[in-house]
Amino acid sequence: IMLLSLNQTGVTEFVLEGFSEHPGLRLFLTGCFLTLYMMALMGNIVIIALVTSSTGLHNPMYFFLCNLATTDIVCTSSVIPKALIGLVSEENIISFKGCMAQLFFLAWATSAELLLLTVMAYDRYVAICFPLHYSSRMSPQLCGALAMGVWSISAVNASVHTGLMTRLSFCGPKVITHFFCEIPPLLLLSCSSTYINSVMTLVADVFLGGINFMLTLLSYGFIIASILRMRSAEGKRKAFSTCSSHLIVVSVYYSSVFCAYISPASSYSPERSKFTSVLYSVVSPTLNPLIYTLRNKDVKLALGRILASFSH
């Protein structure tokens, strides 16, 4: 399909505009992006290493955190290296195939993250509301099936959007008003009908964004109701602290994705899109390891044991 599209279109490569409208900020942005990328990579790799090597972390919550760390690595690695090249070079060119590959992996990671946030909210709901039945309800078989479902559904979603994009004709101009290949700016460059693409984007927004968001809020509604019934003030404080951290990340992630994808193409704003994209593709993957795990006592103990073994 991709090769066929290359024969049908006059554009074989795109130019990523990046942050060329802010030439004075290039050095600053390069430093920020490189620092955030290294933090995101190291933080998420540490999470995966800790969860796989520490038997004390072999439970559903950390299993899903390990999956979340994987999506964050895929998300940042599909966007930031190319963005850094664009910041240090005069013209940032990306081939048609490279653009479609970037679009696929980014869509795969972002949709998987939305699904995982819902699964993680359900996991916390079972743990707090049904603590005595947690082990039987969240069995290894169910956790494995949920993880497979997350990755499979998100892969199908990414394949549909990428496949539909390759069917479009691009006759020029070839400048993408973004720092990576994203659906809205690409649709604006097409010289063929984008109706089916827009419909499928809306369907994905409703399912992956709307329904998952409502399910996440529903889980946390039950969690908060259960916390309010707790007698221990210290228990309430710790539980609310955990919930507030998770909800802050969920709010930032969902709001940035909604701003980037839900607004119609006619009201597309390059500046706003770049800002929201930085939030969900760069900032969120960097913050997730800090908020979800590195503040956790069990993770700190596991990290301390590993560091002690290395020092010996």
C-alpha cells in the first residue's frame, strides 16, 4: 500500500517545520529536549529493570507500570530524535515511508497509553475496594490478557490510521507545520478527500479518548467513595495522595491529546498543536516514572537493593 501511494503522489518526502519560527530558542530547545529524552529513557528503563528483576514487584500494579514504561519509551523515541535533528540542522527532511513509520509508532504508543491508564485505574479500584479478593480477581492470566488486549487494539488503531494516510494523495506543498508527522497537519496537506480519515479519527477519539476517560473517572469515583469510608486519617491521606498524583497525570495527558486530535482540521493551530504535543510526547513520559513509581516505597527498596549489589 505504501509503495503504491508513493507512485500515486507527487510528494516522496516532507519537510518538518519544527520550531523554525523561533530561531533564537533553538539552542535552548535542543538542551531541553535532549535532557527530557535522557530522563525519560533512563527513568522508564530503570522501571522495567526493577520490575523484571525484583520478585517483590511481581504484582499486577507493577506489571502494568512496566507496560506503561514501554509505551513511554516507544513514544519518546519515535518523536524526539528526529526533533533534535531538526533543531540542529538547516532543513529537517523526512521521507514518505519514514513519516508513515513515525505516525504508526506514535499512534501505537499514545493509544496504548490511554488504554493502560484505564486498566491501571481498574487495578487500583479492585485493590482499594476489594482488597481481600484482589489476588483472585487480578490473576496473572487476566493481567496478561489485558496487556495483550491493550497492545493489540492500539496496533490495529495505528494500522488503520497509517493505512488510510498512505491512500491519500499529496501534491504539494510538502511542509508539515509540526516537529513530527501527526494526523491533523498531514490531512491539511492532502489534495484528495480526507473524509474517511476524519471519520476514523473521530471514532478513535470517541473510543480511545472519551470512553476510556469515562471508565477511568468511574474507577476513581468508586475509589474516592471507598477512601471516604476509611476510618484511619493517615490511610485516607496516603490514598488521596496516590489518587491525586495519578489523576493529575491523567488530566494532563488527556487534555493534551484531546487538544491535539479532537479539534477539527479547519481550526488547526500549529503553535497550539506543538505545545500540546510536547506535553503528551515528551513531558508526560518523563514525569510518569517519577509520579507513578520513584515516589513508591517498594520501588525505592528494590532500587536500594540493586544499587547495594552493584557496589559490592
